[in-house]
Amino acid sequence: AFAERIRREHARFIESEPSPLRRLQRLLRARDEGLTLTSQIGPLIESNAFAASEQNAASSVQEAYKAAPREVTAALLHRLEAGLEVPFRAADLIRASGVTLDAGPIVDMVLQAGGPKGVASAAASAVGPATVGKLIDQLLSMNREMNAAETPIPDSLRERYDEVRDRIANASAASLVGAILARPAQTPDEIRLLAYLIARHDAPYEQPRLQVPGPQLQDLIATLCRWSEVLVASPESSRGQLAEVASVMGRIGAPELTPRLEKMLAEDRKRWRQTREEFLAAPRPDARIRSDAQMSYSLIYGRAFAAIGGDFVIDLMKRYLG
């Protein structure tokens, strides 16, 4: 009876707090003391009065996710549907939940231009491969428009380009890779852009190895090999495009990519030598030749080989360095 009275008093204490954030914090402390109150967590986070930008909101939501992942994920999605901001790193929790949406208000928000920047970017963490594919279509279209422009590119186009790229970056790795595997990249410039999206995805400096779901991994490796063949064979491709694919290979770190990476490195060295000879021979080399002659991608290839590792790579590096 005494224990039950204590629980009731504790529940009243929690309910007396008007701030949803502070009430959530009290709930979490009550959970540590043996009270089961997870059903109340979701409504507090969904509340319009929940102070998502306050200093302790992010850590409180992350702690709540450990106790009630489904309830917290649903609450965060409801906030996004309502156009409400979510706490810092809440998008990480949504990606971790495995939710993928390709229809509904969140998808509509992500595909539309403008809107609250933080809300739309966080919403992108919940979209599936079909939606990411539509964003990539938008990005490729704008990329072609900018490449073909003979006049200065409007600020509005650059801003929209950055906005779409930012939303793609916030999607899960599974959704991004799924979208890329579903589309045939035909031209070197398309390959460069798609490789860029993978290479820069999911904080590459914090997490060098990209976490690609097992069922997608072999398909992605095959795609990288095909991209490598296209770029090496094409006289229209650039060393920068080859290096972008090499960056992705390094983030995958699969040993079967080593022969392809070796061919790409050999092609890079051959083209670099030709460009430097052309640069030295030209009385007035243009800016493109000057830039390419002075640009080394050795660090990118070195990182990729290091990520793959193994005896074959060690012997290969000895041949190049020896």
C-alpha cells in the first residue's frame, strides 16, 4: 500500500509539470525508478509546446528512444508532418528506425521547393528509395541546366540545387543506394554526380566505411565496376570523375574492387602525364588544362587502397612506390 501511494504521488508530480520537455525528463527519471510510463512519451514529444530547440531536448529524446523506440519514432514523424522542428540528431533516430516512406505529407514536403529548412531536411531521413530517386532526377536536371548555362547561374537555381543535395544527404544509406541502383547512369557526368552523393553520404570523415545493407552491397559493387569501365573507356571522362568513383570504392572497401581501382589509378596517371606535357608545351594553356595539370588525386586513391587493404594491395603499392 505504501509503495502504491508513492507511485501515485510520483505520477501526480510528473503531471504537475506544464512543460512537455521537463515532463518527459521526469518520466525518464521515473522509468529509472521502476515506473512504466512509456505510453506517455509519444504525446509529450508530439506536443506543439515541446521545446525541440532547447539545450536538453536532443539528449532527452535520445534517452526516450532507448526506452520506447516505436513511440518516439512515431512522435517525431507526426511533428514533421505538422511542420514542426525536431531536436538535433533526431534524424539519426528516424534513420535508425528503418522507416521508409514513398507517399504522404512527409514525402510531399521533401519533394517541394522551399519550406522550413530544418524540418524538410529532417523529413528526408524518413523517405524511401523512390522518393530519393525523384530528388536525384531534380538534381540531374539542374546539373544539366547549370552546365549548359552561357550566362551567370541564377542564385535561385544554386540555392535549390544545394537544397535538394542536402535532402538527399539526409536520407538513409539504404534509400540512397536503392535509388542509385534503380537508375542506369549513362554519361560520365551522371556517374560523377551519383558517385559524389555516395562518397559524401553519412559523415565520411566520422564513419569512413559506408554502412550498406547486405542485399545491396554486391549490386553496388557491380555498379561501381561498370562505372569504372565506362569512365576508363570514355575519352570524354575526366580524372576528377574517376577520382569520385575511387572515393566510393574506398568507402565500400571491398577486396573485389582492387583490380578496378588499379586500372583507374593507371588511367589517372597516364592522363595526368599527358595533361602535364600538354600544359608545358602550350604557350598559353587554358584554365582547365592548368588546373588538371596541377591537380593530384593520389591521396584519394591511397585512401581507397588503404581501406581495402590485404596482401595484394601491399604488393601493388610496393610496385608503384618502388
